[in-house]
Amino acid sequence: MYGFLDRALKTVMARGTLRVTGPDGVTRSYGDGTGTPVNLHISTPVAAAKIAADADLYFGECYMDGSIDVSGGTTIYDALALLMDNAQADRMPKIAKAANAVRIALKRVDQYNPVGKAKSNVAHHYDLSGKLYDLFLDRDRQYSCAYFETDDGSLEDAQLAKKRHLAAKLDIKPGMKVLDIGSGWGGLGLYLAEICGAEVTGVTLSEEQHKLSNERAQQRGVADRVQFLLKDYRHLETKFDRIVSVGMFEHVGVGHFKEFFTKVNGLMKDDGVAVLHSINRSDGPNATSAWIKKYIFPGGYIPALSEVLPHIEKARLYVTDVEILRLHYAKTLREWYLRFADHRDRARELYDERFCRMWEFYLAASECAFRYGGMNNFQIQFVKNQHVLPFTRNYMIAEEDSLRAIDSRTPRLKTVPAE
């Protein structure tokens, strides 16, 4: 049964060195022999066959259950980096191409996210123990791509810079009403209230995030200016001056893009401004990874710009700025992966070994997708009236400098209100 995997690896591996010890105890090498060898061990014929049939789903599953493992100083990140760096579309086995074609055909079904289902999908991931997220996120619990202003900047500085970068694009004036769609644990909403003087409404479908974000608003003494609602954005009716959404659009689903932008149009005042921050699939429309869909983000989908921009246009909105953040998420995920590794024993106390292997695979695979698979992030600014913003984008730079002068003197937000 290993023969199928042997042929697949010979097809995929063009550079580097991959050493695979199969169920028969024989070690075989793939690639051109360059670089530091990556060592994998596959313990059962069934695991070898499953990986050959559908590596997108079963490589991660087999790592979770221990039927595939790394050895000789190799980490799961090393293995994924080598394999994904070699995984060019023209070298993928026919069976892998066929499995992906089926997923593309079914993606509207997989991503059907009406109100009730959307909440259960969010709970699957975001209602895990807060203690888990404290093991690897920054203290503000920013769970989206950071913005590294310098290559050697800390994760904490980069997450603060991300909030500042978004706030500058929103061009907020004190007293403006701001909506944060997918408000997480509240860090961005609190920043916009404290630093920009906005009146903020955040919406989330996660009960854990809703509870903690409101506790934080109380702790910071801004509950009169910030409220976080356990509500689907589709149920809102109030008009807002500014709308921002960070890391939520990946949960909308391709069949709901029209619904999203139509609703945002309805929630935005005529002189309003919106900024959408999302992961971007730079190689065009595709399908969600089978493993990610099953274990991490059910109902989720990373869009391509070509899938998003037409819906903004059809919603009669003007795109006024687009920025692509290259490799910023790779750096963010590298920090998360290393921090999780440092606290792995504590994660095992919260859950179990299988969960730890799942989580480290998720973080490692995600980083590799951004480093080698062409994933990046976009920030799209759009309006109803193209005259509401300054003539050039220089105002963003000036506003960012102004916000930096304020937030550099402000105590960093705490993750846990009781601290």
C-alpha cells in the first residue's frame, strides 16, 4: 500500500530532502538531496494509503493520531514547510487534483452559513477555553494578522500597530458611531473608543468573547462608550459612521458575500467609511482545506480578491483603497507557533495530547500557507460617497503618526479583567 504514496512523493518532491520511513521499516529519500533532511515516520500501511489518497485531509489526521510522526530533530513545521514549498499545482498527483475539484464543486454547500449555523460554527473554535488562547496570543488577545512595522518588532507591538493602522484608515472623528463586525475579545473596539474617542458597538457570535469583551469594557471604565453584543450582524438596524471587520469575513462563506455587502451598505451612513480586513487567496478562487474545514473552521472560506470586489461593486459601494499585507501573517503565526510550543504542557493539561498535535499542526500549516502557499491579507476601504475622504492617502500616514503619539502613552489593555 506504500507504493501509492511512494509514487505521489516522487511526483511532488523536486527540491530539498525528505526521508520517509515506511511501515516496512525501510527509509526512502525524495527530492534532489539538498538542504537539511526532513525525517518522517509512517507507522501503518493504512496511514500511508490514506495520505496518498487525500493528503489534504489525512496528513493532519494521521499526525493527530500519531500514525505519522517526525524524528531526528525534525518538527512538524519543517515537514510541512518542505512539502508545501514543493506542492506546485502542476506536480500534484491526479487523485489530489480530483479531490480538490470535488471540494470546489461543493463549497457553496459547505459554506452555507445561515444565522443559527453560523453561531454553532463560531462556537466550535472561539468558545474553547480562554486559557488556551492566553498560551500563544498577545495580552490583548488579538487573533488576526498583526502589522509588523519593523522586521524585528515584537508581536505585542505589531498587534498594536495593526489596530492603529486600521483606525487611521477609518478616519475616525471623536463621537462617531463605529461598528466592529466580529469584535473578538474586544481589543480593537476598546482601542477605537479610548484612543479615537468613538462610540463603539461590537458584535460577535462567540459567548466566551462576548462575556470577556464586556468585562474588559467595564474594567477600562468605557462601558458607556463601548458595548459588545451577542448578535449576528444581519440582525442590526442602526446606522453607523464607520464600520470595520477584522478576521470575520473568512467565516461568511462565498454564497453569503452579496448578503454581507448589501447589509453593510444598509448599516453605513451616506458619508460613512468601512474597512474590511481578511485573509486573501492570491492564486484565485479555490476550496477550503479539508482538514481545516473538519477540525478548525467549519463553514469557513478564505476568499480571493476576484471573488470579493465584484460584490462590493454590485452593492453600489466605492472601493477607495486596497492594501495587501505580504508575509505579515506568516510572522504572526510564527510567533503563535513558538509560544504554543513553549506552553505545550499547559495546553495538554487543558485538553489532551491529540488536541495539542492538532493545534500545533494548525499553526504550522497556516504559517506555511502564508510563507509558501501564496496566502496574504487584504485591507479594503470602501465608501458610499467617494467625496467623503481626503484627496490623497497621505491623511492615513498623518493619522497613524497622531495615533501613535497617543497610544504610546496609554497603558496596554489587559487580557483578563481580574488581573
